Amino acid sequence: MAAACGVFAGCGEAPEPPGPVGGPSSNVVGTGAASQMDVALPVLPAPANTESPTAPDAGAEPGENLPEIPVVPAQGASSDRVFAACHEPRVSGCDYLHVTVQSTSPALCVQLTLDNCNEYGRGSGLKVDVPLTWQLTSGSASDAKVCDLVDFDPKSFPLASSDGQISWTQRGRAISALSIDVTLEWSVEAGSSVPAKLELQTASPIASVPDCEG
């Protein structure tokens, strides 16, 4: 009697061991010892570094890790002009107000005289708005390095025309809060370093004008 084919006694050839799921072309590796397969996986290149070398860190405070920008000092619009003034009262009742504006680069000396008696001998009544009873009586400009408040430079160029305003506060003979905003033109010679036209403006009023002798 022939033995029946069963689980423990096989009939015919032994069955093929189970292959990988999905057929020979599958990349899935079986779990049995007889089904282990060496699968060659492609080697992927390392991801490129897409981070900008100058980009700030994600956790950095605003303004950190940023490229430095050179700071250029702002150039001042004003020059080295220095304003000065003194008040010269006279026994006769006439008052003089002397003003100088000096610059060192290039050398420049502007001298102005105002009075309320119309006796100064180097011009009178030049066009500038001034307090009542006063007038700009004379002015000159030179390249002198010493700018005297009272004595005019004999080599200076006379004031040809003027416009603008000179104002101040006066109590008795005391002058304060002197403010100057004028445009002046000179009769200069060719080749002179003195500008033919000049705008003068005090950055802030001169608080107190002393006596010329004090």
C-alpha cells in the first residue's frame, strides 16, 4: 500500500523555496534564511550646502552676523567761520556796532560797522534791514589773518552791495541776541582769494555783545 502524500512525506520533487515577494525584480528582501538577497542600493550624493555664507543664523538676534558696512562721517555743511561783535558807545550819543566774520581756510576777514549817528566815513545807508535808527554804514573784506573789530584793514576790498537782515535786542545801550543773515558783494580784484559774493548767517544769535573796550 503506497503511503499517502502528506506534510511529513513529500511526493515527487521538493517544492521551490519561496522567493521574494513581488518576483525577482522586487527590491523587498524576504525574512527567511533561504530568501536573503544582496540588494545594491544606489549611493546618493550628500546634499549640497545651500546656505548662504553670509546668511545670519536662524536663532541670531536682528543685526547679528551681518556683513559690516563702513560708516562714513557726515560732512558738516557749515565752514569754520567765527562771528564776533562789540558795542562802542560814544559820549556824543552815537553808538557803533562792530562785527567781524573770520575764516582760516582760506583766510578771510569780513568787517562790518553799523551806527545810529551816520558819521562813519566809509559808506552809509547800505541796504540791510536793521533796527530803527540804525544802518549798516560800512563793510570790507580781505584775506588778512588778523581780523580786528574796530580798525579796518587798509588793504581790504570795500562792500559794493548788501542785502538781508541784522537784528538784535537792545535795552538802553545793552545789545544782546545779535542775529545776522546777509548776502554781501565786494569789489574784488581779479585773482583775489576773497569771494566776490558771500552769504553770512549766524548759526544761533550771539547772546551778549560786550563793549569794545571791555
